[in-house]
Amino acid sequence: MTALSEMAMKTRRRVLGDAHVNRAEAAKTAFDAPFQALITDAAWGHVWSRDTISLRERSMLTIALLAGLGNDHELAMHIRATANTGASEADVMEALLHVAIYAGVPRANHAIKIAKETFAAMREAP
């Protein structure tokens, strides 16, 4: 494993949590391993590991972009990651208000539904 890959995996685990990453790694196959390596190095190594803005800010940006693009599965995952990034429910709402103005009310409305469900599940989890 390269130094970049090690740093990327450390950041990925810090943001998404060991349980999520362990499940993802266990599900990896020879078919998707090159893709998994690409996104780990690019997203978690080259972007999320930069020290120019905080994990909280990256979390809010990511949530807004995923909501604006309608990437619902990834959106719920990054809502759950706020437990590790320091982004609050109020921060998420601020990001989704921006989505409503700049990407459209239907996208924001659906993202708010996902956020509400995800935050509720997080509060119920032990």
C-alpha cells in the first residue's frame, strides 16, 4: 500500500467509521477493486485529506453536492458521517437550503426527507 493509499484509508475510516469501511472492504471483489482503489485515493486521499478546510466544511459541501445531484444513497451515508465530521443537523439544513435555491426545491425536499430519516435512525441507534 502506498503512503497516499494509507493516508486515504485513514481519512476514510475517520469520516465514515470503521464499521462502514470494514463492510465495504469485505464486499469488495476482484471486479470492483480497481474502482475502490481509485475512489479511495482520489476522494479520500487527494480531497478529504487536504488541510485547507475542515472535515465539517467538507461534509457540508459533500452533502449539498450529493443532494443537488440526487445521489440519495451516498447522501444518507454522508449524513451518517456527520457524527464523525462535526457537521450538526443545523449545518446540514443550511447546506440543504442552498440546494433548494441553487439546485431546485424538489431535490432539497427529497434530501430533507432523507436527512430527517437518517438523523432519526442515528438517534435511535445504540
